[in-house]
Amino acid sequence: MALVVTAIALLLLLAAAGLATARSSRAHAEALVYGGTGVVCGLAALWAVAHLAGGGGTETLVLPVGLPWLSAHLRVDSLSAFFLLVINFGGATASLFGWGYGNAHRDPGAGPVLPLFPLFLAGMNLVLIADDAFVFLVSWEFMSLASWLLVLSTHREAETPRAARVYLVMASFGTACLLLAFGLLAGAHGDYSFTAIRAHAPEAGAAAAGVLLVLVGAGSKAGVVPLHVWLPLAHPAAPSHVSALMSGVMTKVAIYAIIRVTFDLIGQPQWWWGGILLAFGALTAVMGVLYALMQDDMKRLLAYSTVENIGAIVIALGLALVFKASSVPVIAALAMSAALLHVVNHSLFKTLLFYGAGSVLAATHTRDLGRMGGLIHRMPATAFLMLIGAAAISALPPLNGFVGEWLLFQAILNAPALPQWALKIGIAVVGAALALATALAAACFVRLYGTAFLGRPRSAAAAQAHETNRAMTLGMAVPAALCVVIGVLPTPLIRLFEPATRLLVEAGPFDDRALQPWIRLAPTSAIGNSYNGLVMLVTIAILSVLLVLVIHRWASARVRRSEPWGCGFADPDPQAVSQYTASSFAQPIRRAFGSTVFAAKDHVDMPEPGDTRPARLTVTMIDPAWGWLFRPVGRAVDRAADVINRLQFLTIRRYLTLMFLALVVLLVMVAVTQR
Amino acid sequence: MPDIAYDASHLLGAVVLLMSFALLYQRRLFSLLNVFTLQALALSAAAAWQGYAHGEPHLYVTALLTLTLKAIVMPLALHRIIVKLNIQRAIEPALSIGLTMVAGVSLVTLSILLVLPVTAEATALTRENLALSLSVVLLGLLMMISRRNAVSQVVGFMSIENGLILAAVGVAGMPLVVEMSVAFSVMVAFIVFGIFLFHIRERFDTLDMQEIESFRGEHR
């Protein structure tokens, strides 16, 4: 506990150091800040592992800071320790990558990232150890503002100001919801420490309203549709290692907030809360991945893919909640393990993919998939690591994404154990949606990888790209290696965070934690299924080797004949503009889903015969959340502002009249209520 | 004796309230000033009587202050301003006199309904006094919003302050320094108002707020 607080203090010191050295030598400042942050985060992550391995006991600390009559309550239990591990591990790899990224990708217009980077990590750590609503909200806002400033650090790019504005509005909205939620949960007795909230379970109405507000407030931070609109704007706008942190790690802090309130603080949940989570999780997963498929901007694609993964995590949380509410703790533990495992997995492969996007950005100075291509020859290490990330996020065995989905589907297939018919049927639908989302995610990453790394270069920059430096490669290699390790041997990790599962749903995923074999994943005997990653790995390896042998023996050696006119694809074409593009790949799905969901329109501008200008295909689409939710809300706010604006031009006498009327109304209220 | 003390202070407080009502229906500036002087005199008498009845000599100071400032200096100064600036002597009410009176009566009812139950433990004198002074304050506010003339708004402000003093002398143990500071802040406010009136007049040739507001160039 004291170690975590020390780590946070050190991060704040590093932020101050970053501020102090910002004017001096940049290389030294970067070495100091990123090196220091990496070491501090790495140690904090190790501490979290040790704490979880030691059973994940609860430690509390009261610091005499804050308002005079309130001290700051801090607390670490197994849940916080688990999320501390996720965040600090992400922080450590981001520091490593960021160090290299700062060297490779010097952006003259970039604002100060150095002091803000440790500040952002400190804020996230503080949220996790907060044990009263004040500390929680202050550190939550701290985290939001630090990340907002990080987004603004690229303020010279055209899209950043809008992204930052939307982010600021959504972050304030989310914090306001959380503020109200804690007010409701604390009730009239006004003790905002989590211990007191746990002890006095609020009445049913207040609890439901509080949970809904937390889902809205934390859900907007996590990127739950339809509150996700800021995320694909803000996450790509930040520098790449910060994008990785925001997308892979900060969304997990929001997930932590949802778990902390709905599973820990509020006592016995209602099943329909889980129903809401399931419905919005399914919507989020499908919409997120559909939109990811439409993107041509690599980082924005990854941000939308984060929305999809958050959807999967929210589905798992919803399942855990309904099973807990219906007193089926074993399956609830399974779903909760799936959620926590997916939290780890997503933080690993999403940071990896964002680092990869950062490497590509540093090498080609573009995020546009339409200007990449053929990078596998120029950047073999990045291409290999990105392949691992893309396969992992597409839930391919034997990587970690598959294990998470496997556990999640085990829980989904056990839905008939629930008493509510609505859920028995609804969860089947949610499962179908999740399967659709997973398949589309695979398509999405085939598209990303195929367009960016395979084929021929589509621009001069892509043709002249070169491999990035060692620090960046190492920053990517660490999460990539863990993706493989967790995929092959998931059991030690699940056993590590078993105390958190036990804390939240009063059951673990295993019959007997001690007897669990480490080599295969055999959750509770109630479902009777097991997964052996090692067998999977060996099978896949043997089959791949066989396939390669067969191809080389019988296919490669043959003389191949090709078309003299390959659909206009001229081999020595330096630009290779006639290649299959990212938009071409997405076109069938855009036709199938896009015209209804996104109002996508393809407009072909075909020149007259004899006209020499090129034909042009324009695709327009709009995120339905803007059209159905945010634009109407914005218009309503504008109208209200117009009406209220008139108040600014009243005469003195009318202002006095308003004050007088307000006074009289208040006095009448007092007179009426006191009798 | 206690009965007479109670009755007399009640009577004086009621006179102050009555003068507030009288302020509401004045149509000429000079008569407005006269009524205001009468209110200040009644207030000063109330303070002096409280000082005598409860044996608190510092209330005499309050009475003296009220008498000099409110009953002599300010009416004279305002009178001078009106003459010097050659202000139109009639007051244009923004709210008709009848409606203003109805609103005033309802405000007095409201303050009695409000104060009496709240202060159930206090002595009868304190309760009556509080109800009366709250009424005077509310009527002063009503006067400020129901008149268009700047001078009558100043007078309304002064009568609010009278209500505060009335409350202060009624509650036993209110330290002198509070009353002094209230009196002096009103003095300062009066000076500021006076300066403003001169400047407004100089700039716009009128003290009718309706005319002045059109100079702000804003839509109404």
C-alpha cells in the first residue's frame, strides 16, 4: 500500500522533473521522464503481482490531505491490485515505447508531453486506490484532464481542437453523472467513504438510479455506444504511446469504476442491471467493429476496435451480474474471469497495436491506410509483432484473445441456468451479436494488416519506410510475447486474479484453486469443458509446418502463369494505385450494413468521355450516435441558451423583480413546509 | 410596566410599517421624502424606547444616528438634489398603486405567517418585531421594483435599511458595532447613489429609468 502511494508520489515528482527539464536538453529530459516512469510503473506492476499472489488482502491507508475535516481514504484490495497491474504494466511498456517514439518521430508542433505523461499515470493509479467518493472523483477528473491535455499536445493538427472539445464535454458529463451517482449511493447520512456506502446499502430506487448513473458516467469514459463518440476522435489525436494508454488502459479504469460500484459497493444487484449491461454491451460490440471496418485512418480504426472490445467486456460484466443476482455464483465467477481476462488481453494487444501504428506513423508519417502497403518488407519486426497483435485481437488460437472469448462463450452457453426467460433468450441473442462482432473484428484486422503491410507500397513514404529503433521494437515485443504466453498458458494468470473474482461474486472459476493444473484451463466442473493452449499451439505448429512443406514441395516449384493484364495491375507501377485498397475491402460490408446503420453513400463522379480528369469515388457516412443523440441534444441546448440569453439584457428593475420573486417564492416554500 | 413597554414598542414598529405602506402610494417626490422622514422618526423613537425599556444605553446612540442621518441629513440632501437637478416631481409607477397595495398586504401576511411559527420559542416582542421588520424589508424591495424613478429607488433602498435597523433594535443583545456598520454602509451607499444620480442626470438629462435603459442600446 505504502509502495503504491510512493509510486504515485514518484510519478508526480517525475512530472515536475519533466516540467523543469522541458527547456533543457530534450534527450536527457526524455531519458529521465520515460526511464523513471517505466521503472516506477514496472515496480508497481511487480508489487501488484506479488500482492495478488499473496492472496490479495485488503490494506487501507488514511492520509490527512484534502478538506480539513475529511482525510483521503485509500485502499488496496485484490480488485484494485489487479487493475493496478494492468495499468502499470501498460504504463511501463508505454514509457519504453514512448522513449523510442520521441526519438523517431519528432513532431515540431507537439506540445509538452513529458510532464503530462507521468501525471496521467498517477491519476489512473489514484483512481484505483481511492476509498471514498471525494478521492475517487478528484483523481478521476485528474486523469481526465491530464489525458485531455495530452490530446491537446498535438494541437496543431487540424482535427485535434474538435477532438479535444468533444472529449472535454463528454468527460465533464461523465464526471457529473458519477458525482450524482455517489451522492445517491451515499444517501442522506452524507458519509462518502466507500466503507460507509458498503455498510449502508441504499434503498432499491436510489441504488438503481445510482447504478444507472455510474453506467452512463463510467460508460461514457469506457466508450459504450452511444456515448462513444469522443473516443475515436480523441484517442487517435494523442501521440501514439498516449493513444495506447488511453485506449488500452484508461478505458479499463472506467471498467474498474463499473465493477467497483455494481459488484462491490452496492451489495445484492438486481438482474435487470445486468440486462442493461448485456444489451448495451452487444450494441457496443457490433457497432464498434462495424465502424472500425469503415475507417481508413489506422489509429481511428484501432480506437473503434477498442469500442468493440469494451462491448465484449461489458457483456461479460453483464453476464456476471445476472448470474450473481440469480445466485448462480459459479457461472458468475466464470463470466467475471472472462471479463478480467479480457481486460488484461485488451490492454496487451491494444497497446501493442497502437505502438505498431505509432511505428508505422513514425516511418511513413501517415495514418492513412490508403498510403501504406508493403511495409512487411521494410519493417519486418514491426510487421511480425503487429501480426501477433492482429491475430490476438481477432481471437485466433492459440493467442490470448481466444482464451478470453472462450471463457466468455462458456458463460453465455450456460444462460439456461438462469430463471428469467427474458435472459435465457436475450443472452442467446447477445451471444450471436458477440460472435458476429468477433468475426467482423477478424475481417477488420485482415483488412488493416493486409492493406498496411502486404501488397505494394501505395506512396513514396511507404516505399522508403525503414524499421524503427530498438526501444520501440522492445516496447511492442513485450506485450506481444505476453499475448502468446497468456494464450498458451492462461491458467496461472486466471489463478492470479482469482481473489478478485472471489471478492466480487463470492466464488472462483475453479473447483479447487490449489489442485488446478497449470498447464490447461479447466474451469469449474459445472461446465465440464476445458481448454489446453499447449495442445492447440503444438497442433497449429505441426499443421503450419506441414502446410508450408506441402506448398513448397508441390506449389512453389511449379512454373506459374499469370494474366497478361491483371485487372490493370502493372507490376513495375511504382505507386501501385490499382491495388485492392482498404476501402475496396470494406465495400461489401459497407453495402450490407453501412447504408442503413451509417447512412453510407457511395458517390461516383465519372467524367464525360474525352474529359481527362480522374473519376472519383466519394463515400460519406455518419455515426448514428451523432444523428440520433448528440445533434438533437446540441440543438436543444442551443435553443435553451437562446431563451436564457434574453436574461442578459433585462433592465435593472426587472433583475430586481426576479430576485424579489425568487425571495418571495423561497419564503412561501418555507412558510408552507414548516407547518 | 412590561405591558406598556410591549405595547409602545409594538406601536412604534407598526408606525414604521405603516409608513412603508404610505411610501408605496406616494405620487410626488417631495411627499415621498416627507413620508420617509416620518418613517425614520418613528424608527428612531422605536430605538430610543427600546433603549429606555430595556435599559440599554447604546440603543440611544442608534436612535441618535437614525435621527441625524435618516430623518435630517438624507431627506435634506435628496431634497436638494431634486431641486438642483430640476427633476420631474411626479413618480411614474411601473405597477399600478392598487396592485402594489395588494402585493404589499400579501407580503405582510407572508412575513407574519413565516416568522411567527419559526420563532415559537422567542419572546412575543421579538417575534412581533421580526415580523414587522421583515415586512418593512419586503415592502422596501417592492417599492424598488414598482417605481421607475431613480430617486424613489434610492428611498426604497433606505427603507429596506430601516427594516434591518428595526430588527436589530428589537433583538436584545445586538451589538452596537453591527448597527454602526450598517448605518455607515448605508451612508456610503447613499453617497454613491448621489454621485450616480448626478452623473446620470448630467449624461442623460433624466432620472426616469425607462428613458435611461433605452440608452443601453439593447432590445427590450
